[in-house]
Amino acid sequence: MGLKLKNVLPVFVFLLLASTAKAQTVFDVTSAKYGGKPNSDITQALSKAWTDACASTSPSKLVVPKGTFKFLGTTFKGPCKAPIAFQLQGILQAPADGNQLPKKDTWISFDHIDRLTISGGGTFDGQGAIAWKQNDCHKNQNCKSIAINLRLDFVTNSMIRDITSLDCKNFHINVLGCRNVTFQYVTITAPEDSINTDGIHIGRSFGITIDHTTIRTGDDCISLGDGSQ
Ligand SMILES: *[C@@H]1O[C@H](CO)[C@@H](O)[C@H](O)[C@H]1NC(C)=O
């Protein structure tokens, strides 16, 4: 008995230390403080939770739990005070009607953030079906701008893993001015006949890694703009 405890105790202490070292402050969008509820619009709740998580001086974790949540879109702005994890376990759903988005060319963007992790197994659902039907940009030079699902603008030392981008209205993911960003176990899906739904478009970025990623979409899977290494 005494011998057993002696053996087990160091392991326990090690595990305890390991878990405190990784401790993150959790900001759950469905907590009483933010009041997000499944099947309702969490635009305000999520934006507020981001502001708090981003201001946290210790590593933070923003959680959208399992369930379906409506989200009009926003820019998640940095710089943040510490590493920040956006854990999407559920489904975030864009309005099907692009006119409802605050920014017509973007649903969700992450802007000027260092050490961002987006993960959690959840889905960014762009609900693009109506937009594909209305897209006339192949014949109309002044066509309406159509929203990209996710923009990463000036994001550095970051990891996007284990998430899905589904049925974007325009491109799925646009990477601009980023450095050292890894995409891993990402799933990108839109129907074959959806218009201009490029998978990951990379411009003016350095050190972007894409691996174990499945892309099935209506346009290019990965496209490269100018100025990348
Ligand atoms: C690149 O980013 C990862 C996080 O995804 C980080 O662990 C690593 O240290 C970064 N590499 C450099 C050279 O900064």
C-alpha cells in the first residue's frame, strides 16, 4: 500500500503540474455571462466573448459548444494579449441571404492575431446556395460582392485544425499577409457546381502549411495569389 502510493504520487504531481501549465481561461459563449443559446443568433454574445478572451492576459479559450448557432458575422480583431484558442464544437450558421451580413464581402474574419488556434471539430456553415444562384460575376463586372467564409488577415504563428468550412457563398478561406500558419485535418466542402467556391486562397503570405486536409469544392482547391513564399 505505502509502496504503491509512493509510486503513484510523483505521477499525480506531474499530471497536476502539466495540467496547470496548460491552463486556459475559458470563455463559453453559452455561459450566463454571454447568454448564447442554440438555434438563436449569437452575434452579440460571441463578439463580446471574443473581446474578453482577447483581452485576457493569460491564454484564453473561447468555446462555442455543440449545437447550431446563427451568426451574422464579424471581424475578430487582435492583437490579443496572450495566445487565444477559438474552439468551435458546434455549427455556426451564416444567414443564407448575403444582404444580412454586416460586411458584404466577408462572413468571419480574424485580423492581426498572433498564436491563434481554431479547432474543436465544428463547422462554419456559409449557407451559400442562394448566393451561387445570384452570382453573375462571370458576366457582370459590377456584380455585388459576395462573402468569403473565413478570412485570416495578418495572422501569425497559428494553427487551424479539425474544423469544417461548408457551403461558403464565395471562397472558403482567404489567407492574406499571414506567416507560419498551419492547416491540419481541415475539411472544406461545397458542391461541384457551386460558383467560385475556392478552397484556400493564399496571398502575400509566408510559411503556410496545409496537410491532412480534404477539399472538395466548386472551384480551385488551393489557389495562390501574388507575393507568397
Ligand atoms: C509557428 O507556429 C507554431 C504554432 O502553430 C509555433 O508553435 C511555432 O513556434 C511557430 N514557429 C516559429 C518559427 O515561430
